[in-house]
Amino acid sequence: MNQDFIQFKQQREMGEIISVSFKFLRENYKAYFRLLYKIAGPAFLLLIVALSYYSYSTLGDPLNTEVFLSGGFIISFGVLALTLLLYFSAVYATVFNLIRSYIENKGEIKDDEVAAWVKEDLGKMFGLNIISWVFIFAGMMLFLIPGIYVSVPLSIATAALIFKHQNIAESITEGFSLVRDNWWMSFLSLVFIWIIVYVISLIFQLPLIIYTFVKAFTSVSEGSAADMSDMFDWVYILLSILSSLVQYIFYSIIPIGVAFLYFHLNEKKNFTGTYERIDNLGNKS
């Protein structure tokens, strides 16, 4: 066993979940980003194309209502949504299977088995994410709160899909079962992880923020503030695309936190890791 092996199958407080998530990334970042590049890289390239097409479809007059009702916008938005689903499905399947390899090999991550597992799980993860987005969107339409509520167990369901080798329906059921008496702790853990990742990615949005501020200041000085379409030139679009892509890269950190939260909830309910450690002690004796 690796002497620095991080035990996933144990209960942790919310602060511990957040800190150990970044510790795991710090100790395994080479294998982590190498596998994301190899496996989720093609989906990321498709995302670049889709995001560029979406940005181009609103270029010139993005505040005009007619633009958002046009066929070009609807198509580009639909393509972007699908590529986002594919990208996040590839990222989550890669990260969870990477962690699975880490656990099963006691601290060693094997690229070949991770790639093989992702190939088996990607379709199910994509299907689960489609269902999750539909549930969350429908919940958001029902006074917002139902959408927020279901987003937590559905996040846990993505981990159950991989770590318990379940189908889509079973993983959703598992997610709701694990979160039932621990919703607030799970919600706050996920929110804090999202906030930390967002703040980190915000640093890379500074060029866009500065350019937007300078452009707005210049428009006001020249007396052309009424024509807001001048704000959205090709430089703005390029910076916007780059900042969004950087955000999506950093969002790949979130599944680590989801995995630790899943194992905390699973351990609290099923004591899986505790039983395994007791069995190992018995085998050693």
C-alpha cells in the first residue's frame, strides 16, 4: 500500500471533506490531469467548437430578443447543452473511475483500467446527467426550491453509478436514500466546494472583467453607451470563450468532493469501510 494512501471509505466532517478533496488532487494531479486529457480531451475539444459556435450566433447584438428566438441561436444553444452534458459526463466518469482505481490498487492509479471502465460507464453517466438536468430544470420551474433539493441526491447518484456499479434507476434511488437524513450537510459541502472552485477560476476571468470595464468606460466617454452591441466585439467573445473554458477545466475538481461526500454518506449508513478494515485485521492475524 502507498504510505500516503488516502482512505475514502470513512466518515468525515464537512471541513474535512473539502480539505481532503484538495489534498487528493495535490498528491495525484499528474495522473488526474493526464487521464482527463486522454479520456475527456475529445469532449473538451467538441465543447470548444460548440461554445465558439454559440458565441458566434449571438455576436453583434446579443441583447436583441430576436437573436434568442432565431433558429441559429436555438440550434447553437442545443448543441452547446449536449456538448456540456457529454463533457461533464466524461469528466465525472473519468474522475470517479480514477478514484476507483486508486482505492482498489491501494494508492496506485492504472491508466488502462480507468480508460476501460470509462468506456463501460460513459453511456450510463450521460443518460443519468440528462435525467438529472431534466429533473433539476423541472424543479427550478416549480418555485426554485424543488430544483435545489433534487440536485443534491442526483449529484450523489453520479458517484453511486460508478462505485456501486448500479444502473441509472438504482443510482438515483441510492442518491435519495443516502441524502435522506443528511441533506443539509450534503448541500453545504457541495456549495462550499463549488464556491472554492469558482473563486479559483474567477482569477482567470480578470482579463474579461478588465476588458469589459475598459470598453464600457470608453463607450460612456464617447457618448455611445446606448448602443450596447458595441461592447461585444470579437475580443470580448474570445476572452469570454477562454474564461468559460478555464471554468469548465476547474469544474473537473468538483467530482473529487462528490466522491468523498458519497463515501462519507455510504459509510454513515452501511459501514462498508469499517467492515473491510475489520476483515483485513482478521486476515492479518
